[in-house]
Amino acid sequence: MHGWIILDKPLGLGSTQAVSAVKRNLREAGFGKVKVGHGGTLDPLATGVLPIALGEATKLCGRMLDASKIYDFTICFGTETSGLDAEGEVVATSDHRPSLAQVEAALAQFIGPIEQIPPAYSAIKIDGKRAYDLARAGEVVEMKPRYVTVHDLCLHSVATVEALNAVTLTADVSKGTYIRSLARDIAYAVGTVGHVTMLRRTRAGPFSVQGAISLDKLNAFGQGAAQEDIILPIEAGLVDIPALNLSPEQARAVQQGRVLTGIAMEDGLHWARGADLRPLALVENVDGILKTVRGFNLTP
């Protein structure tokens, strides 16, 4: 059992709980013990694309964590909370409501490489402890700024036209970007405060919400429904990089971890496959030298 289950994670379910639900349904469907991992945490208050890797696909979880992601999120203006979302205590309020033009004008400054301070309620470790554990214990948590990249940021919808109570935006961001922090900083930029009331991930790496399945469909699979459209092949997580066809001799070399030279190809990551089109390894070419990054143990 190797491949991907792309879950449209519902509100209130944690990522660890989602992984547990996949394991349970795989057992109930008769697949026994399967190695399972996820490709990027989603908070319980967030919904959307949660890639869950099975078997040899778990070797790609790190790459999935590094991938860009797209979110829709709603900023409610006028109130900031300790968690920068619908949970937590109110820590600041403002009577000011920005205009649509002010919000649109402010977005440009958040596109490209930016510096942001992560929320105190985050999984970042400080002296070996999670920031959210320290914050919940009442400790003052000093978060260090980090550089992230916002590839695109645009208006999705608005609640009103003149004085905005809330606005929904779409952001295409690099790994490590906190949407709650982005929302906070956008609110500051338009002269008010705000917090996130809706957060939905619509894409993670090559996986989009259009190809995700509901928790109900996952549970139906565990109860005997057809596997069709439930489990995607391992190469579904590799469609954003080129495939490299290898000869039988080259395939053996890659499976043995040996370096190859003399293959005409572009520099960068590729996924190597043999004559049967089975994924053999994630490989990287640098100046004509091809090295194996991660090998896949997939039997024909």
C-alpha cells in the first residue's frame, strides 16, 4: 500500500486525528498495518487539503512540507485575539474599519519576501517547548521574526463595500508562512486590528481541493466502498517535477545509489522511472552528475 489520500479536512479535526482516521479506515478495509504520515499540519480551526502519505510515499512528506501552499482566509476587522483566530482572549480592539481601496492598496507590500513574527500560539519550539504550550501556561512568549515569501495575495470577497467589517483573501505562500500573522499585519497596515475567522487550504504542492475527498468518503472506504479515487499513486505527489526514463542498466545504478553521468537533462530534481514506469527514486542532477536523493522500494 503506497500512495496518497488527499483529505478535505473538516473543521475541528486535528491533523494527527486525520492520520488516525486514515489508519483506522485502512485497517477496516483490510490493508493491515500501513505506514502513514501527513504533508503539512492544518490547525483544527482550518479546513481543506491535507495530503496523507502511505507507505513509500511517506519519503516525500518532507518535500511536501517544503512546497508552496494556497489558502483562502477571512480577516474580521476590529478585534485581535491572543491566538489571532476565533479562539483565545480578545487582546485589542479598534473602531476603525478600512475601505476596500485601502485594503487593496495595502496588499502589494505583503507580496514577495517579507518578514513576519509567528503567532505565540504556534508549534514553533522555544528552548525545547512548543510555543503554544508556553502561551497556554500564561508565559510571555517572545517570537523571533522569520523571512517567508508570499507569491501572490489577492482579494477573494468582501462583506461590505465601503467600510469593511471583514474581507476574504487568497494567498499563495512559501513554507513557514503563518496566515494568522499575515492577517494581523494586513489589519495593522490599514490602521486597525483583526483576526482570522476562516482559513481554508485549497492547494498543497501538486494537490488541490478539487481532488480531495471528504471524511465521509474516507469512512465509506473503510466500510467497504470502492477504492477508486480514494488512494492516488505515489507519482501523484511528483507531477510538479519532470520524470526521467532510465534504461535497465541506469535503473539498477539508481536503485543501488550509484552516481550517473552523461545523461542529457536539465539540472534540478526529477523522479526516475524504469521501463515499467514504476517510480524508482527521487534524483537530482547538478552539472551533469545525477545523484539519488530518496529511493523507493516498490515491487513490480
